[in-house]
Amino acid sequence: MTHKDAGCVKIVTVDIAAAKPVFVGLIPEQEDVMNDAWMVGDMLLTSSLSDATAKIQRYTLDGVPDGEVKLPGIGSAGGFRGPPPPVPTTASCP
């Protein structure tokens, strides 16, 4: 996640072994500011707040949107963890 060349936050990839690493956009900045991201198995999850409610978006590893994770209601969500597929992820959601 970076603020570089973004008014809010975006997700980039970078080859850290390159002599001159270059940021390549993966997930552009969103209307709701992303505040966290996790790689869980073969997907990326991002979190943001929308009207004081957590919003979790799912993406492929290529940055293609793959839907929203439905949450039970108002509050925060985070702590997503999980091994590579096909094992499901777990999360904390107070």
C-alpha cells in the first residue's frame, strides 16, 4: 500500500530485486480510503470504512475485483488469515 502518486491509498507491486525498483499499480485508489490489505491464499482482501461501517473487498492476485465480503452489520473487521486454498479464511469481526 502506498500514497505515492495517489491522493489516497493504492496497492502496487514492485520487484525488490531490481536495480531500480519501479512501482506498478495493482489496485487503484478507491472512493473509500483503504486502511489495510491481506493476501489470503490466492486472493487479496482490502478493508476500508464507508459511513462508519467496515467494507471488505476481494481481488484476484492480478488486481481484478472479485466482489465484496458481506459482513453482519456495523462495526470493524480485520485480522484476515488463512493458508493457501482450498482452506477457508478466518477473521475477527467484533
